[in-house]
Amino acid sequence: MARCEIIIVGYRCEDDIVQCLHAIYALEGGDVSVRICENGGSQAYASLISALTEVFGSSDTIPSSSKSLDEGRRFAGAVPICAYLAAGNLGYAGGVNAILDVLEGDPDWEAVWVLNPDTQPRPGALKALRERAQDGAYGAVGSRIILKRSNTVQMYAGRWRRWMARGYNIGLGASADATIDPADVEANMQYISGASMYVTRSFINTVGRMDERYFLYAEEVDWFFRKGHFKLGYAHDAIVDHAHGATLGSSHDRRSRSSLSVYLDERSKLLLTRRFFPRQFPVVAVSTFLLAAQYLKAGAYKNYRVALAGWWAGLRGETGFPPSFAPKPYEMVTSHLQQK
């Protein structure tokens, strides 16, 4: 059986990554290896390597065939783990694409499984994903995502509500062990959760890579909107527990969300709409402006201002890492000194 490459894009969350790797070690269902892209800088990369060494032992230096990855370390074991330092903060799609650069010349993998660092797949998840992909000739397959804090369904798959520029989580709030018909989910789904995406090599080779212009949020929706003739599948027995938001502070509480998370969330909604629903864009620009008031209702006054800034950036078509969040020169000096 050809190998499945598991991709994890992290940002200063080595503890989450180690927990995810423990779950990966318990997987059933065939040959796997793990590739980690650390987006959080050299200090975060050193912390990650230290944490991995403590659990998985010694490692060897490996070259990188991606211009976006500076270096790598390989941990041999039952599940090979390769961890790379990104040349900068590449974002979610950029991190995935950088790992795909590394994998491009390797003929021995058949699919990638992109996992958030704060996820923990259950033992039978990979087997269920592989079987569903093969049985239905799907280009990509989604999982049953369970919120750890409530033990309820976060989503089976998603639909995009174009007039609001918001996703709809199919299955949200259902009991974790609810019995459903996967065919019903597949009939209604338009995209797969970015927290757990099993994507075949043929899909990637035909559709192309993820779009890095979003930097964060909506990249998976964009990817699956470009699916062409490929079908999207849902594997109900592929259960993945999700802490939700550990990487960038994308908390459920609007007052607790990080400013960058709020900004990019609002911006990406408009970028996606402009690309796929240009005729609806004027209406969506108004609806998203009005919906940003939910931050006011929640008492998240600072994040309301940030949401409007993100909305304005989306209206202007800003892409990539937002310049307003770039570190100031004195912050860069302080960060450098702290790494000494």
C-alpha cells in the first residue's frame, strides 16, 4: 500500500503537536509518515525539536527541496517524523504547499492528510479515510470533527452561505456518536474542514496547490471550490478530536480571539466572495459589515474595530500577511535578543 503523508502546520504550539503525534502513532490503516512545518520562527523551531527529541529520541539533519523551508530534522521510528523550519510565517496554505514542494519528487505517496496541530485522530480514522477514498473514487475525504471541550460534533463537512460569506457546519452540535447516513452529508457538502483533510495525489496534481493569498481562513473552501470533476467524500468512522483554535487564538469567545485571527477571518470572506461570487460581492460587502456588529453585541469592542479593519482590507483586495501586523523594528530586535 502506498504511503499517506500527514502534514501539520504549526505556530509555536509544540505541546499540541506532540499530543497529535501520540495519536498518530496509534493509527491503524497502513504506512504513514509525518511532515511538520513550523511557522513560528527559529526559537519556536528549537522548542519543537527539543520537545520531539524528548519523546522520540535523536534526529538527523535533512535537506529541504523547498525554497520556503530553511532546514529539517528527521526522527526515525515506527512513524518517521520530519520537522522543518519555515523561512518565514508562510500561513496555513503556504505551510502545506511548502511540504508539497518537498514531496513532489517522491513517487511513493498516494495522499496527504492535513491535520491541525490541536487535533487528535482516533485509531481507526486513517483506515476509514482510505477506505472511503478508494470505495467512492473521491478526490478528497473529510472526517467527523469532534470538539473536545463539549464532546459534540463541530462538523462533518461544510456548506458556504454565499450571501453572508460564512460557512455552515453540517452536523454542528450533534451528539458525538450520532448515527447518520454519509451519503446525505456528501449530497450537501461543498468543502471539507481544514482541521482534517485527506486529499489524494491525483486531486493535487490536477487541481493544483492551495491558494496562499488568504494566509489564513477560507483556503480550504477555495481549494474545494476548484475541485473540477472530483467528488468529495465523508468518512463517518474517521473521528478526529479537535481543541479548536489553539494555533492562532481563534477562540469561540469573540472577546478572546486574537486580533490577527479576527482580521484575517473577515478579510478572507471577502476575498473568497470576490473570486467565486463576483456578482454577489456588493451585497456581501454590506452583509459582512453589518454582521461584524456581533462583536459589539458580545462586548468585544477591540475586536469589533479589528473586524472592520479586516473587512476594509478585504474590500481593498489585500492579500498575504497583513502589513499592519508586521513586527515593528524594535520588536524584531527584542525578539532577536530573546533568542540569544
